[in-house]
Amino acid sequence: GQNIDQPTEMTATEGAIVQINCTYQTSGFNGLFWYQQHAGEAPTFLSYNVLDGLEEKGRFSSFLSRSKGYSYLLLKELQMKDSASYLCAVRRNDYKLSFGAGTTVTVRA
Amino acid sequence: KAGVTQTPRYLIKTRGQQVTLSCSPISGHRSVSWYQQTPGQGLQFLFEYFSETQRNKGNFPGRFSGRQFSNSRSEMNVSTLELGDSALYLCASSERTGEGEKLFFGSGTQLSVL
């Protein structure tokens, strides 16, 4: 099995930066995903990391350290529409994908 | 391209009944996976199909089953429904691109068991 831990909730101000950490323990690591899910909607793909380092996509960046079993999602220039749940998911070599419980981010004006 | 399509969007059943949910992946995607999402448990992996073969299975009882057809469409069946099966069931299809692998989710089927 695998354990995936991420904070339950985070609150930040519009225009600020928030970093959501995700730690995992797994055998046969084969990639880490971040998804955004607004209430009542399906998760939408944000990023995919399989090698160590930082992947930047506009206001969102994702970092991975395989040796530490650690990833973070960085949200910059926060907007009200960024209020959502952010899900960290780890894929193993057998293609099984496991999700963390999600981090609810609330952006305040 | 059309996105992942799941039907029905909402479903109400009673305990003991069975239910079949349908998922049409994005055209060209051969991998389809199913997840159960509840407020208390989050997203739980059910199973994944690739080219009509079950490639992986999560830790759910045998009442949960699925299959994939030659056109990549997939169905999920739950027999002898229990109250605890009430959840949002999400289907996702995936493709491997130059940017890595991306999973695309459908809007889900909200199942209520009374």
C-alpha cells in the first residue's frame, strides 16, 4: 500500500502565494499528479511530475523529490477562483493510482 | 474532442438492488479507470482497464465489478447495494503525451442508496 499525506485546509489572501505539501510512501513510484477539484465538479489535471525538479505552468508550479517522497504545489498570485480542493495522487509501476485526502484552499479577499 | 462522458448523472436506488454505470472515454484513449469519492474517504481507486483487460484493482469487495468493450467504453456494476455505497463515482481516461501522462475525469455519477 501507500500513504499519502497532505494538509486538510489552508487559507490565504487574494494575490498571495500558497504552497501545498504532499508526502508519500510507496514502492515502485511511477509519477505524481496534482488535481484541482471545485465543489460538485470533477477533478481537473494540473501537473504531472515523474523526475525530480520543478515544473512551472503559469501561476502553478509543482516540485518533486523522489528520494524524500515529497512534492509541493505552488499557487502564485492567488485568485478567488483558486478556492478549491487540491489532490495529490501517486502512481505505481503497476499503474495503480492513489489519491491523498485533498487540501481545501480558501482564498479570501 | 469530446470529454469523458458518464451516464447517468444522478441515480437513486434502494438497498439490495444493483446498478450499472457507463463511461465513454475521450476518443483514442485506451485506459479507463474508476474511482469512488465520498466526503469521509476521499477518492478511492476501484479498477483500471486497458484494451479490454483489467490492469489493476483496488481494495473493494467483489460486489464491485467492471468491464471494457472493444471501443474502450467501460461499465461498472455494483450488486446488492448497501447504504455505504452512496458516493460520487468518477471515471477517468488517460493518454501519455510528451508532457507526461494525463488523466481526464468525467463529471461523475452521483449514486444515492436509500
